[in-house]
Amino acid sequence: MSDKSIPVITLDGPAASGKGTIAERVAASLGFHYLDSGALYRIATLAALKAGVSLDDAESLTAVAEKLSPVFKDGRIFLEGEDVTLAIRSEEVSAATSRVAVIPGVRCALFELQKKAAQLPGLVADGRDMGTVVFPDARLKVFMTATARVRAERRYKQLIGRGETADLEALTADLEERDRRDSKRETAPLKPADDARILDTSDMGIEEVVKKVLTWWNDAQ
Ligand code: DC
């Protein structure tokens, strides 16, 4: 059961909407903990891939998720002693994760891990179903959107900035496909909670978005 006395801010939205960056900054500004729920789905997927589990085997994938005990330390993520911070962001893991995340047993197993992240003095949680399923009692729920094109452009700049190659059209198509899969799935689809505040960040910079969320948080007190 959720403990309403622990302040929780949920930040949901589609892939590459900048939720992670915003959630981290809001958490740092308030001195709150930060939960990157997508990382949990990615870690479960990596653990399954390492164990040679088929992505079609829902039962074994669920068993992997139930046994998961990742360690978060100094901004790094460890799985059975191994630093997997970068490995969980690979293209292979990203693609596999969107398949693993549709399995109800996996979602159920990760639900408990996510609930445990709600600790004093407070939590900022980012994901797809933080406001709808995991923290329905959150004091502030934000649903961040931006057009697929704007999100693709942001990702494009990031990749080019890192010296990698990127194709804007392919990135846009990929995000549209991921949005479709995330919103159409039966379990915990991507959608705003009824009481979420919608924030379209297409024409906003990071600082402006952080400021807006902090203003809403102050208003919610
Ligand atoms: O936010 P992200 O890109 O790291 O998420 C990785 C995958 O996990 C993506 O396919 C959506 C899924 N996910 C989810 O189903 N529910 C969440 N609360 C967070 C992520």
C-alpha cells in the first residue's frame, strides 16, 4: 500500500521526452530521491539476455524480474557486481526492453521494487505509468509530451554531440513506433493520469521545464 505521507512527484511521458533529465534536476533541487523506472525494465531485460532467456518466454522473464536486485550507487548501476550503466542503454537492450515491458508478470515483479523507492524526504519518479499505476496517490503528476519530430531532433543533437552518426528520419520513425507500442499495450499503457498536468515541452528549454514543475510542486503544498 502506498504511504501518502511520503511526497511523490511522478513524471510520465513518451520516449526521449526529456523526463529523465527533468526528473533528476527536480529531485536534486528538492533533495528528493530519484527513480528511473525505465532503468529497471532495462536491467531486467539485460539480465534475461545474459541468462539466455527467450523474449517469448513470459514465465522465465517474470522469474528473472522477481529475482532482480540491482544496486544503484554514485550514479552507476550494478547487477550482480557488474557495472551495467552503459550496457542497459544499448540499442539491443532498448529494443528488447519494449517487448519485455509488455509482460504483466514482469510489471508486477518490478512494481514492488518501484514502491520501495518512495522514501523520505520524497521521490521523483519517471516512467510511463508512475502516475497511473505505481504511485496513484502522488501529490503532483506531470505528463510530459513533445512531438516525435522535436524529440528526434533532441536525440539527434545528443548523438552528433557524442561523435556518433544519426539519421533524423530514422530516429523520428523509431520514436513513433515506440510511442505506438507503449500506448497500445494492454498492461499499463502510456497515458496521462486523469489528474495529471500536461506539459508540452516542444518549445521549452530544460531550465524552463524544471522551473514549471517546481512551481506546480510549490502550488500543490
Ligand atoms: O524510459 P526508458 O526509455 O528507459 O524505458 C525503457 C522501456 O521500458 C520502454 O520500452 C518503456 C518501458 N517502460 C515501461 O513500460 N514502464 C515504465 N514505467 C518505464 C519504462
